[in-house]
Amino acid sequence: MSTSHQSKSSQPKSSAPTDPYTRFVRSGPGAAIATRLGLPRPAKLPRRDDRREAVLGPVVVLGASAGADQIAAHLLDQGADVRRRFDGLRTVGSVVAVMDELANPADSAEILLPLAGAMRSLARGGRIVTISRPATGGDQSAAIEAARGGVEGFVRSLGHEVRGGATANGILVADGVALDAPSVLGALRFLLSARSAFVDGQFVTVSTAEGSLPADPARPLAGRTALVTGAARGIGAAIARTLAADGARVVLLDVTAAGTDLARLANELRGIPIQLDVTAADAPARLVEQCRAHDVVLDIVVHNAGITRDKMFANMTADRWDPVIAVNISSQIAINEALLASGEGTAPSVLGAEPRFVSLASTSGIAGNRGQTNYASSKAGVVALMPALARSLEAVGGTANAVAPGFIETEMTARIPPLQREIARRANSLQQGGLPQDVAETVAFLAGPDAGGIRGETLRVCGQNLVGK
Ligand code: NAD
């Protein structure tokens, strides 16, 4: 992620093979060689343009609780082909295992083992989603805590086992929140859809019953205005395009050096470009000023601007450490404070009601990464900032969550030396790099009206990296 800008679009086509190796093993002779040598053959991941149906059917809802009935009824309402057993099915599109009433580790077998016999029938790009309660650290009996914790190990292992671009993820629903709460249903729709193509082996935690179902599911962000920092290229540009496609009006911020790309994208999306360095001392005040000048009230704030200055710590210097901390985390804190304080004087706030903050973290900030002590510190700071920011937004019904991408095909990762890049790209359950669009889809989900009950979380978009949780 250098800050130098050539004017080229870095937006890969969503359905394009992601790299030369993948293209090779998908060709006739390449496929034969890969099969003979037992080499990875990454599946094509259907994204939103490739698969229009919201739920790949038939969808089998497992579990006998009242919650399982609610989930089955919701999916029926959505027009899905819902079944409660695998009997007679040659192909299974999706599986939802509802395990909200586990009282003992032995209880899960009855719900899950029927799935074992159906695993070979799971469609390419199929989806498995568990819905359960989170372990609480001691509020429940030992048997309940152990049963709940067990679901995590199950899903994370299954994610490593599924093939053909299928994924396994879970939803953890806090005690007291019903399974038909908007964010449970929103998370379910997201995880079952093609929008979560590169989310694998992860959990979405729903902690409150807040949120609302979108009036128009095709344009869930209609009527909302979103700020995206670092929007001129890469993941930021993909976020801007996705939020705009979902109906939002977009305000696009980037450095002056990126002015040409920024203007082009703003033109394409009919957005508002703002040239600003987020680390400038007066950046927060100038952003508020610009919002007022354009008569903009922000409902969604996406902190995406980020840089790397990698060096082994033995060779680390302030000129590599300080800018990374400044761009990746300190600027977010300063801008958030200014936005939140903007309504304190006589002028109206530039933040809308129930604002959604979404920040870009990184798997490096969760698992650590050699040569990235500075970057991982900044991104671990983002992860830790989310619960604190979410708490400060509670009073206004706002939320703060982060997205932690793994290996994503951008200009940043294109600069990694070839061998190292090839290893990093394959080191996940889906055996390929993600696309900027995959990160953007998750940002859009967390910014949506039905994510109001998801607060202070970090959701990984990493194809289930083999390192870290
Ligand atoms: P990129 O370098 O392609 O784009 C970053 C954008 O941020 C650029 O347009 C840049 O001009 C802008 N920017 C940098 N400093 C800025 C500043 N001071 N003020 C305003 N704008 C500034 O990077 P990317 O790969 O698209 O990454 C986007 C975000 O995703 C970053 O936060 C990055 O850390 C995170 N991320 C990326 C990956 C990946 O694999 N690409 C993985 C994990 C996390």
C-alpha cells in the first residue's frame, strides 16, 4: 500500500480467476497435472454477480428447538426451498444447524451427525451455518458452557474440510436475544449469500435485538450517506462501489496525490470527492467543515485508509513506525471524536441517527506477522478500539465493527515477492486470495440496517487463514 498513485483502476472483475496458478490448474492439462500431483485446485467462488439467488437451495434446517422453527419459517418467507431432513436429497445447497438450546456437549450429535452423511452432497459454493449461543465465561453451568464452546471447534474444523468453494460459519446469539432478531436474520442472509464468498470458519456475534430489516433488500443502504477514507483505489474503491450499488450516496476521501483517481470514481458513482490527508492535524476539523459545505450528514463512516512500512523490528525506525500508527489508528480516533462532537455547538451534527462505523483491521493484527510489528500494532489497536467505540455509540443506537482482511489481491499484495506471495495466497481453506469486493461486501453488511445488533466485533474476511483464530 504505497501512497504513490498511478491512474489505473485496480478493480478486478469479480468472476476473473485471481492468479496465473489458478488459471493454469483450471485449464485441461493443468487440471490433470494438479490432480496427479495432489496440488491445490482452488474452486471458483461465486460472487454477487455470479449467483443471484439469496439462498442456494435446497436449504436444510437442522435442530428441533422453537428457534429452529423460526429460522425455517424465515427462510420459507424468503422463498427458499426449505427442508428439515436430508432424506431423498441428491444435492444440498445450504445447511443451517440451529443449536440454541444445547445443554450438554453430548446434545450436539443429534443435530450435527445427520450432516456428516450429507457432506458429499453439498453443492459447489454451498453454505453451512450454525446458530448457537456464545460461551459466557461462567454465567451458565459447566455443561452448557462446554457445549457452547464446542460449536466453535466444530465450525472452525468443518471450514477446513469443505471443498468446492463451500464455506462453514457460525452465528453466536447472546442470551436473551431471539433467533428472529433482525441481526440474526441479517447475518444468516449474509452468510448464506454469495456476498460472503471469502468468509470462512468465522463467527458473527449478535449481542442485541436492535436493527431493522431493510425496506428494499436489493438496495439496503438507500437513503444513507457513507464516508469512505482511502477510497481512490484497491479495497476502498471496491467499498465505495459496493455501498453505492447498495443504494448509498458516497463521500470519497483520499490524499491529494490520488486526486485524479478519486475524481474519476466520484464521477462514476456520483459521489463527493474530498482531498485530505487523514493524519493532518486539522483533518478532523476540515472533514466536518467539508461535510457542512456539501450539506452532508454521515450515516456510515468507513475507515479504510491504511499503509504498510514493513521492516524487521531490529531495523525499525520512527520514520517507519510513526506514519503507520498515525494513518491506521490515530487518525481514526481523532476523526471519530470530531464527528461525535460536531453536534455539541450550535451547528447540527454531521453524524446521522444510529451511525455505523466500520474500520479496516487485518489478520496481521490478530495473528501477528513477521516484519509487521508496526502494522500489526496499529491493526490490533483497531480491533481493541471497536468495543470501546461501540460502547460510546450505544446511547445513539450506533455501532462500530471492524473487518479484518487476510490476503486480498490488491496493489499492496502484488508487490510481495512472488514465492512469498504464492505461499500467502494459498495458506487458507479456500486456497486463493480474496478480492477487494469480498471485503467490501462484509463492510456493506456491517453498515446495513439489519446489522444494528452487531457491536464491537471484528469479522475476518480471509478464507480461513491457517494462522490465528
Ligand atoms: P491501497 O494502498 O491499495 O489503498 C489505500 C488507500 O488509502 C490509497 O488510496 C491511499 O492513497 C489511501 N491513503 C493512504 N494514506 C492516507 C492518508 N494519510 N489519508 C488519506 N488516504 C490515505 O491499500 P488496500 O490494499 O486497498 O488496503 C485498504 C485497507 O485494507 C487498509 O487499511 C489495509 O491495511 C487493509 N488491509 C488490506 C489487506 C490486503 O491484502 N490488501 C489485508 C489486510 C488489511
